Amino acid sequence: MLNFLTRHEVDKKGATWDEQGKGWQAWNGWGGDAGFSWARKVVGQMEARDNKELARPVSQTPAPPKERIKGSKENPEGTASTRSKAGDIEISVENEEALKNKIAEFKDKHPSRKAPSLGALKKVFRRGAGAFSTSFRPTITGGKPNSRNAWAMARVNKFLKMAGGGEVKESYRKADGDLLEEKSDCETRKTEFVAGRDCGQDDGGTFGPDNVCAVGYGRPPIKGGYTPTRPGGKFPKGYKRPTPQGGKGKKPLPPKPPTPKPPAPKPPLPPPPPPPPAGTKKPTEEKPVIKSKFPNATKAYDSKEKASLESAMKSNQKQLDSVRQSVIKQSEDVQKEIDSAKNSIVESQKQLEELRAKARPLRDKAVQYREAEDVKNYLETRKILDAEYAKINSLEESVEKQEKQIVIANEKARQIGFAELKKDIQSLNKQDGFTPEQLSKATQELKEKQQSAISNDRKSIKDASIDYVKERREKLQGELREIFNPHIHSESLSRPVTYWNEKRADSTATIVEFVDGTRNSTAISPYNGGIRVRIDTPDRTYAHEYGHQIEDGNAEAKDLCQGFLNKRTAGEKIQKFQKTMPGYRYKKYEKGSADNFAKAHAELFPEFDTNNRAYYTGKVYDDTPFGSSSKYIGATEVYSMGMELLHRNPAKFAQIDPEWFDLVSGIATGRLLVKTRGVK
């Protein structure tokens, strides 16, 4: 039901909707708006329940009802606690023998560590047996069937591993770590074993040879003797008081170390070289080697330096103006064709409104005559109405034809505009020291990476192999290779494509991370960056998500986009999306500013909500997936939304918003990425 209503929501914009045509009948037959709302709610509840069930680990699955036992007849409550007496715990003879054997194995394996006592292992065993009632796994390691005994013994094994200094999960350490941290004999004056801790080094088991307790009790030796500060104020059994210095039986002091010899005097510095004869030229200093893949780079890119939009624009304004004007000029004829078709559509829409207004009363009369069984008047009215419908159908076909013509013309405009941007890439690569062969090779390598950049998920591979999906993807990637500099954006454009069932597309691009003042690109998803789309995702959405890859894959590009957004929305109030666009499913934290982004969207995407697209372009990301106090820079929507406009019609985009066009095209060709290229 939800899938049907989602597909047919577009029928509301159909020509016969107001006339209660087939689209209106199908929509309301399936429940209409109320049914659509109910279906979304029910599916959302089902998905939330499924996600909750899937998120629960296997080890948290409750045991079968017959195994959910609380308490024990043999062992009272609290016998497995830290302070209880381990001797009060009763277990079977077989299990007790097994624990003794494990203690013997521990001593063989860890001769330098004190083995845990039988009482400590009994506590762990008791805890594991109790936990079996609430945390259950059908099998244990090796695939053997689980049981209460096996579950308890597995916990004992983890405890022994922990006592032997092995690495265990934090959950195990929290569960039984209290047994590792019990007080030692020198504090509690008990003789219980403390796993992993050794109080003292001598036979007394409390104080070491330096009269210092291993767990911090007592003081170091002082002149004249030693007095312990442990509770009770008595020396441990077998302790021998050290002989004070200067008393009877004085031992000889150790010999003093020999006096070090003074260091040898340093040799005198050589005399300075004589001055060169008059008229002699100074030797040419060798230029430092610059680490950059750009042959003509004069400076290595330092990611600590933040890029300036104003500086990048100013140093390249002449070339940016030339490219933009060339794109507009070369597309003039095609643009006239598009404008003519749009004007025709506007006129046809006016005529359609007039004809529909004229047809409505005729339709009502025909219905009345039919209900009154007035055959003569019904036939006459129906004849006139059919003639009006014929005119409406003719105009609708004309509008549809004009719309197809605009699509074809936009395709031509895109090819022309992209060809001009490709020329700029060729010119820029020559300036950077690359040969045409090197540029061609880099482009071919990018193509090979893109063709294999599919997620390893079986569903993605299956969906990616569908002919029309593969054709559309490779067509769009081929268009992007025309306008993006492969020496700069190869990694961003060759990240994997994942096909999934979600309604929306998504970009799991990298983010920019500050590490000791240096910015690096860091992946934040299991897909290691890339885009996730449906198999029916339109080309503009592909372009949008690849725009995120470009912005997030280059620290300098991110700086420029952030600077552009700050400049365009300076002084403008930031609005909550839920307030400005209440009909959309925005979250309460989503916000932004519209600036005058709407102008380009209204011209190139009239079929969408212009206000929504403008605010979304100016969206502000205060946060990143790592929290507001993280070291990471959030993304923008400036470049991704600009990529949609550039892909629709480069010339019209350049004509309506030249500054935005310069940003998008300049980053694509690399003209604005002066720090990445190592040029001034």
C-alpha cells in the first residue's frame, strides 16, 4: 500500500486531477491522504521494531523459559560477591575437580604469577551459572550446544585469561574485575588470594627488601631504623628488623664512584675562507626540492594553511571570466531554442486553463442531463464537450513535445558547456607541467577505477549489473570526467557506489580531520566513502552526491565552499527548516539561510519547490557525526546543489549566478585550488 501511494503521489499534479480522473480515483481508492499517512506510520513502526530486534546481540538473548532460574537452594544470595567467603559456595565434585585442574594449568603457564585460589574461581563459576538465566547463546565456542555448566566454565576461562595478563573485553573486566581488585593481606589482614597482585617480595609476604609494602603501605627506610604504619602497628610474622646505620654490625659503605676526567679541549675553528677576487660571480644556489605531484609547483601544499576564497578568486578572476563568457557564448543558439520552447509552454498553459474553465460547466451539464435521462440535450452537450477535450488533448501533447525539446536542448547545452570546461583543464594542466599524454593517461585510469567502484555487497553488485543502471551510471561518470581535473579529483570520483532500498540517496564521503594542526581526509563509514543510491536515482541526484565527494575529498575545496556560504549569507538570519518549510520532514536541528539561491533553482528546476531548494543550499552544519566539540569540519550543500545546476545547463547557470558558477567550475577544473597545485 505504501509503495503504491508513494509511486502515485505525483498524480496530484496531473491534468485530470481536478476533474477526478483516473489518477484521482486510484489515489482515493487506495485510501487517499489519510491512508498514505496511516501506511507511513505503520511501516515506520514495523521498521523500528525490526531494527530494534536486529540491534540486539545474540549474547543478550534470554534463555529458554525452563532455564530462567533465580537463586539457588545450595548457595544463598550474595555468596559470589567480593567480600563473601568463597568456602560457602557449593558446587559439584566434578566441577570442583575441573577448577583445581585449571589452577594447576595456570601455574604451569604463568610460573611468575600467583595462581588464583579455588575460592576465587568458585565465585566466578557461580556468577556465570547465574548469568546463564538472562544472557543466553545457543552454542558456545566450537559450535557445541550450550548449557549452564558450559556457560559458567567459559566465564572461568575468561577470568583466568584476565588474571594471566591477557587482553579481554571491557565487559568481562567490569563483570569480574572486582575479584582482581580485592584488598591484599597487608590491608585486610586476611589470607585470601588476590589475582594478579603480589604484596611484597620476601618470605613474610608483606614487605620487600627495601621495607616498602608492594601496595603502598609503610614508608621507605629512614636513618635510625624503620617503623611500619600498617594497621595494627606490628611487624609481620618472620620480619627481621634491619640494623640501623652506625650501630652494631655496621656494614661497610659502598666505594665512592671515581671522579670523572675533565673533557678534552675543543680544537680551534678553521680560519674563514678568503674573499673571492673582485668581479667573481656568486655560485647559483640550488632550489629546494618541492614534494608535489605537480611538475611546476613552486610550493608544497601545507594543509595547516586555510584557503581564502577572496584570494583564490582574485588571482584567477580573468581566467574565470573568460571561461564563463565562453560557455555562455557557445551556448547562445541552444539557449534561444530553450527559451522559445519555454515561452510556447507558458502560452499553451494559459490556453489550457481557459479551455478547462470552459469545459467544467459543460461537463456538469452533461452529468445533469444524463441523470435526468434527457438524451437529446445530453448528446448535444457531450458533442460540444468532446470538441473542447480534443483541443485540451492537442495542447497537452504540444506541451509534452515542448518539454521533451527542452530536455534535448539542455543535453546539448551541457555538452557545449562541459567541452569549454575541458579546454580549461587542458590549458591548466599544460600550465602545471603535464603533457597531453599524461592527462589522457590519468583520465583513463580514473575511468577504470570508476567502472570497478561498486560496493562488495552482493545486492549492490547485482543491481549494478542491470543494463539500464550500468548505462546511466557510466554515462554520468563519463560526463564528470570531462569537467573534473583527474590529477586532483581522481580519488573522490572513484569511490564505491552502493545500491540500497532506501527512498533517498546518501553520500558517505570523507570528512576533514584536524590531527596536530594538520588536516587529513578520513572515512567515516563502513563503505570507506562513496555514494549510496537507488537503482532509479535520477542523474541530478548522482551529480549532487558526487558533489559531496568532491568537497569533502579536498581540504582546500572545503575551505572555499565554507567561505562562499559565509559570504553569501552574511548578515542573514538563520531559519529553522521546520518553521520555514513545515510540509517537509526536516529534523528540528536542521537550519539555514536562503540568500538569493532561489533565482537559479527557479529557472533550471521549475518543477520543484524553489524555496525549499534555496534554503537547503544555504544549510548550516553546526555539527559533525562526532559531536559539536569534535576536531572535524562539517560539510555544506553549496557545491552539491551547484553540481545539480551545472549538470542541468552550464550556460544558464553561468548567466544567472556567475559567482556561484565560478566556484563550482573553478573547483572542478582546479583553477581555484591554487594551494593543492602549488601555485601562487
